[in-house]
Amino acid sequence: MNLKSILESLLFVWGEPLNINEISKILDLPVKNVAAALKEMAEQFSKDKDRGLIIQKFGNSYQITTKKENFEYIQSLMQTTVNKSLSTAAMEALSIIAYKQPVTRVEIELIRGVKCSNVIKGLLDKGLIKETGKLDKPGRPVVYGTTEEFLRHFGLNSIDELPALNIELKEDKKAT
């Protein structure tokens, strides 16, 4: 068994952080053996300056990710790809959700000035937004926020990395 080759393949194909206990079960190996191999691989990946990928540890999970130095190139590709697959209306709604989250459909519609039900459904289907709860108000409106997929699509590590807004969004007193 070529453990490192198998680990690299698992991490690559999965695409999401993969828990070490799950990897251990798949390979029928003790967690400590898998952890040692992953640690060694992570060191090898980070030392190799010609490599564009690294192995990152998130708690008890591991994931193959790209090096931060390549961010601007990846961002350029991702923006082109996402912009091709998202309409202007979807990009507008997604921007509102990203900056105002948690936000309701009504609040999005007040800002955009048009109905957004189909746009929101499309963003949900693409996994870029999710329902994050319901407000404790009459009708219990659903509130939306962005997802990990949103961050990945736009090359962000967290929502805090969104560019600063140069405008202030007007709050509509009737919406609250």
C-alpha cells in the first residue's frame, strides 16, 4: 500500500476537509499512522516551492488547498467562472446577502427593488447561500447567509475578507 499516494488521492477527490477518523476507517489503519503520514506530506508540500498545493489541517480534518501566493490567479479564474454562471440579478442578490447577512428575502427585495424568489432559489441550488434560521417575527421569515462554497468560489478564507463597501446601504425602517 502506497499510503501517501492514497491519502493524496482521497484528499484531492473529496475536495472538502476530510476527518482523520474517517480516513483511518477507510484505510483500516490506526489514526496515529495516518496522522504521521499526513503531517509528513504537509511538510513536503509546503517545502516544495514549485508546488501549487498544500495540505492544511483544520482541527481533526485535512484538506488539499492552493497556496496563498496563487490567490490572484485563482480569483481571476473563479470570478470569470462564477460571473459566467450567475446572472446580474443573482450577483446583486448574492452581494447583498454577503454584506448584510443574516438577511431576509424581503430585505433583499427592498434593496434591489424587485422580487427575488427565483434568484434566491437559484443561489440556494448552487450552494452559494443557505437558510441560517428564521426571525422571531410574524410569518417567521427565513434569513439567509453565505456558505463555504461561496467562500471557495470567490477565493476567500472568511467573510471578513470581503472588500470594504464604498457606499452605505440604506436601512428601511418598514423592513424591520
